[in-house]
Amino acid sequence: MVEDHIASPTCAPLLAARTADLVERSEQGVYHLGSGTPISWFDFARMVFELAGLKPELRATNEREHRTAARRPRYSALSNTKMEALGLARMPALETAVRGCLAVQARLLAENG
């Protein structure tokens, strides 16, 4: 996982909820809806595995070592300032969001065997 690219990963259900909030208010324009926590993809992967109770061997790499066909910005973290200025609920802390997503996944797996 690359350690020199920073983003703000977002749990899809939270993104959908905030999008619904904006639609209900008839808001228009471009809104950034991210976790609000800038984090490298390497650190994010490590967090997800740790919270899931998994211990795979992760190796940090960088843009130079891990080339992709698509050019990606090194820093693509999003600011939720515009959304928050409307008085909408803040996005939960990234760790809280990941825990919630993992809990939903565990519940769905248990229900569907």
C-alpha cells in the first residue's frame, strides 16, 4: 500500500446519508463529503485490518515503486467545511466509521451465512 498518497476514505452508507441530507434541503453545488481525517492509504489499510482483527503482512510502498496507469494526486483529502456550515452532522471519526462498516458487514455475513 502506498504511504505517500493521502486521502480521506469514506464509508459509503455515511456518504449516502449526507447526500440524502443535502437533497432533502434542496442544496445545490459541489460538496466534499469525506471522513475528514487525512490518512495515507497504507495507514488506512493497517487501521482496517487491525480493527477487523486481521494481521496480514502489509508493506509500505510509494508512488515511485507502485506505478499505476492512472495518475493520482498525492494529496486528495477532502474538507467537509461547506457541508458543516449548513449545520449538517459532522462525519464521524474515521476509526468510528470503519468500526461501523465492519459491524454492518459482520451482521450481513451472519444473516446470509
